[in-house]
Amino acid sequence: MKPLLPTVFGVLMVSAVAYRADGAALLAAVAALAAVAVSVWWRPAATVAVLLTVCAAVLDATAPMSTALAGLAAAAYLVLRHGDGRATPPTMVAAVAFALTATAVVVLPVDVPWLPLAAPLALLAGYVLALRPYHR
């Protein structure tokens, strides 16, 4: 028996985007759901399901919170599907942190004119912190 948990995350991913979809977005969501079903037997279909879900989100201009939920479910879905139903805690913590950060960026209204100038410095700081364990 194949693990059920990845399929649950796949269905959650598609349903978060297809909640109010219509037209072409609904067709993409139905195709994504079919790809989730096929991915039980053929793992590469999981990647196709995520890409079709992204297409559905773009075509329907899905709400930011639904998109964040779909993105978090997609990360869990891919990790569990390609990891034989297992995920490491650091992977899931990073996925949740990224989803929370992306949601905060979208939801919080920030109107600071100099903020784009700080982005490269923040990126450099994150890069240095990520490489710190490898530096003696």
C-alpha cells in the first residue's frame, strides 16, 4: 500500500487553488487533481501536479492566503512523495518559515521607499548565515 499522507497533501494543494476557480483555471485544477492520482504510481506526475496547480493559481488570481496554503501543501506533497512518505523536521520547518514569510510580505502593507535598497543586503546576510556552518 502506498502512503496516504502525500496524496492528502496533494489534494489539499489542488483544493486550496480550485476553491473558487472557474474556466481555464478549473480545467487546470482538474488536470492537477488527475496528476495527483497518477503520482501514486508514477512519481514524476507529482511535479506535473504542482506545475498545473501553479497554472490554476495564475489563471484565477487566487487569494494570497489560499496560494500560501497551496504552496505549503505543495512543498509537503513533493517532499513526501519523493521521499517515500518521510520528511525531515528541518525541511518542514524551512517550508513553514518560507510560507509564513511570503504571507507576511503579501499581507502586511509596507510603504517604505528605501525598502528595495535593503533587499540585496538582506539577501547577502541570508547567504552568509546559510554558509556559516561550512566556514571554519
